[in-house]
Amino acid sequence: MSAAAQVQADLDRLLPLLDALLTTPFREGEAARLGEAMRYSLEAGGKRVRPILCLLAAEAVGGTAAQALPGALALEYIHTYSLIHDDLPAMDDDDLRRGRPTNHKVYGEGHAILAGDGLLTEAFGVLATADLDPVRRAQALALLAEGAGWRGMVGGQALDLEGETLAAYDLDHLRLIHRLKTGALLRTSLEIGAVLGGAAPEEQAALRAYGEAIGLAFQIQDDILDATATEADLGKRAGKDAGRGKITYPSLLGLDGARNALSEATETALCHLASLPNRSSLAAWARYLAQRAK
Amino acid sequence: MSAAAQVQADLDRLLPLLDALLTTPFREGEAARLGEAMRYSLEAGGKRVRPILCLLAAEAVGGTAAQALPGALALEYIHTYSLIHDDLPAMDDDDLRRGRPTNHKVYGEGHAILAGDGLLTEAFGVLATADLDPVRRAQALALLAEGAGWRGMVGGQALDLEGETLAAYDLDHLRLIHRLKTGALLRTSLEIGAVLGGAAPEEQAALRAYGEAIGLAFQIQDDILDATATEADLGKRAGKDAGRGKITYPSLLGLDGARNALSEATETALCHLASLPNRSSLAAWARYLAQRAK
């Protein structure tokens, strides 16, 4: 089966599990408009990369997707909140996301800030209240706080904001930002899936390393797409990064250099899967993420 | 001992426990400026009402303050993040907080949003990683997510934002907003302390009811202070609520009516303590909060 066909088969199998529960916590409540704002961004679609990788990580170590489902939901809540906050005028100032108006354009800045806060809080709520083994629950919660917090995603976003005014900005600094901003949550997705699926310590370490490598690949490909794609392809403003003079992998390495770095990161990811019992799906995702057109 | 003397004795005893650990998670990290922004707001002082009540709740049911310390830290991180986000231009748009420039005036709006996100995330991190009984840990995390989330504090903040444009706005709606915006986290502070201190279910319920009552009292007193105090008293702009035509307890009930409601809420809080073994400190706090001058 091709990588794309394997990915599609996994999506067909796993997305219904996610979609059945994703907006459930945000349906009935006194703050109805805030609930609507949170559902708006959750229902905007997107690739659901992080929760799907979480579910596949559980399967890769011999567990089930059902065991990792609370973690998968938590990861999508974190990712969605981060997009809402990143799109705010004080941050990236984006009007479009996935081809639709961004949350603050529809609900106002105040509600967009609060919708992000509510999703972030519920990410921990869903893990705290799910029927989970207590040791695995605590590990998953700790991993989520570390990957999403100021030593992970939030810290990367801060460094990225500061980077726009930095005079010196080299490849090491770009890697640091992406390791935190994008890489930390992807890596955490794999680790949480591993923990909830009952991974042995060395399996968790392998999935962590796989997650770091595909996190790097994902960001390089994102930069390549931004440099080469059109607005219709991306569903958001294209060439935005270059337009504001932002440093990217193509701007530092050239387009060919960036493509080489992408291949290397993908190979590294595949190597780390070698010892896992059920690795075919995660291998297909590594190849698919490097080839994706948007 | 007078209520004020009892409160001071508890503060002298418990604040050092908190202060020794409060900024520890935010000291060393790659996003140094973000860490500084988080510490800036944590170190702005404030009354530490929520964490102190959490520690006292643990003691009130026969547990120790040390058992509840991770919960107390988590509550102060949540409270501090909520102040940072509330002060943003898209929300209450405040330049001063506790007599100092607000977070976004010092670090910029982007970093203030991220500092809030980082503190919110660490609140769950400190509970996830502390050495706690697994059942109590899960209960405390679930209580925190509920009290701080869109069915609690964040939802109240959204309703408060929407309220500024509402035509009809009565006492019931004001109570709903405050039950969520201020009350939920105060109530949660008591419940988390109860759970981590090993409370029996009926003790937890009593402390929840006490927390709801002092939450109401706290908000009424806040409104009374805003209507009567000067800027120097409060360390923030005084008369702000009335100035923008915001509905408050004094504006709905008159100043005397608001003072009566405050006394009633305080009496209710004291009644709920009747069955607890060590209730003198929490009783003193209920009286103190109703009398406080700022």
C-alpha cells in the first residue's frame, strides 16, 4: 500500500472516533457564545495530525486507539487553542485560517482569547476525568504540560515573536524555535499515545525521537509550502513569511537545501521506528507528511 | 484573637511555604523573556487569597498544608494568568494592577497572552508532577479544570464581556456572572484543599458551600470598594466600573443593600463551617474578607 493510501485508511478508521467526541465538552453551558466560539475552531477541520499520531502511537506499541483517545482529544484542544491565540492581532495577525475567517474575526478578540483559554483548560480536564490507569494518567498530564507549556510550544511561540526583531538569527536559532513551537507538541503527541498504550520505556523513547524528527520535517515542509504554494492551496495567505522578511528554512538553506534537510529528517524518523511491533502506519505518516501539498 | 490577627498569623505561617516555590518553575528556560514576564506577575504580590484558602481547607479537615501545596501553587498560577488576560486591551484594558504597570504594558500584548497561557499550563503541570495520592491527584485536576474552564471562570469572563452590551441585566444575571467569574475559582480553592487534605465527602461539600458563599461576599465587597475607594487605596483605577456604566451590586441594590447582602453571604459561609474539626482560621477569613479595605 502506498503511504498516501495507508494514511487515508488510518484516517477513515480513526477520524470517526475523534469526531464523535471532539466538541462534546463544549455543547451545553451557560457561556453559550463562548462554547460556540470553541466549537467553531474545532470544527474548522484541519488535518488532525497530532491526535491521529497519538492514536497510532498507542497501536504501534501494541495498545488500542481507544486507550489513547482522551490524550488525542487533549492534543487537538491544545493545538486548536494555539492556532486561535497565534492568529490574534498581537501575534501573527491572521484573518484567514483553513480558508475561513479566524476566530477573533468572527467572535471578537476578547472571546478568541477566552476560547483559547477554555480549550487549553479542557485539554487537561479531559485527561483528568477519563477512565485511565492512574500512573498513565499522571504521566500523560505531565507530558502535556511540558510539551504545551513555556518549555515547549508556548516558549517557542515567544521566541518566534522575539525573533522578528532579532539582528542575528542563524540555523541553530531557527531550529530551537521550531523544536519548541512545532516540535514539542508533535513529539508529545507520540509520547502520550505511547504512555496511554502501555509502552515500555525504550518504546516511549523511540516514539519520542520519531516525533522530534517528524516535527522538524513538518516545519521544513511548512516553510517550503509557504515559499512555493498559492493562497488557494494553503487556505491562508501564501508567501506571508517571506513577505515580512521572516527567516525560514528555504531562506537560510535555499529551496534545494531545505528539501535535502526534509529528506534527512524523514529518514531519521523512519529509523527510530525500527524496533516497534506495529510500525507501518507511522512509517506511512512520516513519508506522507514530507510529501504533502498543503 | 480578632479575625484580622488570626488572618495575619496564618499568612505569617503559610506565605513562606508558597513564596519558596511559586516562581521555581519559571526560572530556567530557553524562552527567558517569557519566564521573566510570568515571574513579573507572580511577584506583583496580591493577597494570595486562593492558595491560602486551599491550604487552610486541607488543615480544616485534619490534613496538612504541605499536602495541599501543589494545589495552592496551581490556584495562584490560574488566578495570575486570569489577571494578565483580563487586563489586555481586548478585555478590561487596564494599565495598572496592584499599583504596577500591567503585564502587557511591560512585555507587550503578545508576550502577555503567552505568559497567561504558560501559567495556565503550568497550573496543571505542578499538580501532574507532584508527589500525590493518585486518586486525590485526579480529583484535584478535574476540579481545577472545571472551576477554571468555560463552565467556570473563563465562562464568567465571557459573560461579563457580553454583559457590557446587554440591554436587560438584572440581579440574577449579575449573580450568574460572579458565580462563574470569581466564585468558581474560590470555591475550587476550598475543594482542592479539601481533597488533597483527605476530606470526607460531606466535609468537601461543606467547604464547597463555604467557598461559594465567600465568593459571593468577595465580589460584593469588591464592588463596594470600587464604588467608595480611591485609586491610592486600590492600586488600580477606582470608580472604573461606575464610570463605564457597568452593573454592580451597589448600582443594583444601593450601597446599604449591597452591605446587607455582604453580611448575609458572610453568615452563610460561617454556618457551613460548623461541622469541621479545625474551623477557626476559615471563619476568621470569612470575616476578614468582608471587612477588608482593599
